[in-house]
Amino acid sequence: MRYCLALILLLTAPVQAVAFSEMQQGDCAAAWKIINKAHETRALLFKRSLDGWCHVPTFVPDTEAVIKGFDFDQIEWRAEGLERVLEQSLPPTALAIRVTDADMLRKLGLRGDVDLPVIPMQIVLVLRQNAKDRQLVIENLTISGPKGNEVSLRGVFHNVDLSSTAKMQISLGGANLRDVVLVATANRKLEPYLRPYIGKTFPERTRKRSAMIDKVAEWPDHSFPPETKRAVQQLIAVLPAPNGTLRVKVDTGAGLSAAIFVQTYVFGEPVDDMINRVLGGVVFNANWTAAE
């Protein structure tokens, strides 16, 4: 599972600018003070990028201590409706987060024992409220990797009410994720990054590709129709130098409840049980289009 996630991250053109107003220096410090109530953070930690993003402080200069959970090279954010945060301690109407790191897989704990070159990446997540329809929209989750490769995902959480702290806490637990679409665009320049996973010699690559293709054939038919299995197998067949686009539309039926993940990570249920429950109600419709 860890290697599969690493491969997905590797199948990732520079991120397009997000259509948000530029943040002001005072906004950055004021919002962080609300979010980080338990700690007094010195004002000098707050910087603003040239394109108007607030930097999240990643360390305390006096002690050189890394702030727990913020040890990426750079974390930035910008928001719309910031007055909701400053005046009511509620989420903004829209939020963008940009994470950049020179060796993202290592920071995420995905390098393992595979001998990979350093892989710079940038992840941008854009969320927006649709209060009228009680939705939290994932406008885009973009993972940009080396050499112009990219993965993007969008979707919608339904039944979300962010109008008050109490309603927010209740509704997020019962939110249903639907309308999920993933697009991964890759080119042959990924080869040096994928080769350690696929094999250095032709016989080794052949064996691993064959084993992966056979494994895909065993995936449950109710979640992975023949067309989807064929698309994934076509992608595997051209590894470690894919050149094309994988499009996946995820049919979650009535919705994929956030409670499924909560039960796993809060109550300690086995991850395999979570995966089986997710696959029981989800259908992946995919196609692979080779570049000309």
C-alpha cells in the first residue's frame, strides 16, 4: 500500500495560480493567533510570499525547534472570508494551502528502502464552501512533481454545515464525499523516478509488471469494471516511462461517509477493514489515453 501511494504521488506541470486575493501581512499573524491559541508565536515568524500567500511558521528561531506537524520546507495559505476566522473562529469561505518540499516522499515517510533520487514536489489544496447547498467543495487537490507531471483531484463533501462550531463538528462527521474525479498526467521523464520501483534490468521490469498486471486482474469486479482494470494494466505495461493521461471517475453512490475513516483512525479499526468497506460501495471508472 505504501509503494502504491508513492507511485501515485510520482505520477504528478507547475501549479496554476489560485484565484484568491493577496493576503496582507497583518492577516497572516492575526489568523495564526486564532488558530494557535495555546501558544504565543513571535510576530517575526510571519512572512508573506511575493504572490500574496501567508507562510506558516515551521520552526521557532530562538530554540531552532521544529513546530510539530509543520516540518515541510514551506507551507503557505490564503483565504477568502477571513473575517469569519478572526471574528467567529469559524472556517473561511474558501481556503487554499500550498505545501512545497525538496524531498516530499521522505517527509511523508514513503521512501522506504527504495533507492530514489530526491523528488521535489508541491501540493496545493483548494477548498470552498457552498453554504446554500451545504457543501464543502474540493475545487482542486493538485500534486505537482518533477518534469511536468501532475495529479489532480476534485470532489464534493455533501451535508456540511459550517455556520457554527457545533454544527460544523456534527456535520463533518456525517459528510458524504461524492462527484470525485482524478486526472493523472505523466510523461517519459518520470523514468528515473519510477525505475527503482519497477526494476533496473529488463527481466526484472518484465517480472514486476507481469505480477502487477496479474494483481489488478484479481481486484473485485464490483468496484473495478473490466474497462478500469484494462486502463490500469495499460498504464502498468508502459512503466517506468508512462506517457499519457489516466482519468478516473469515482462513483461513491449515496456518498462515502467520513465516519468510515474516523472509525479507523480514532477507534483503531484495521485499515484492511476500512478498505473493504470503502470498496463495497465505490465503483472506479477509469481510462488510459496514451500521448501521441
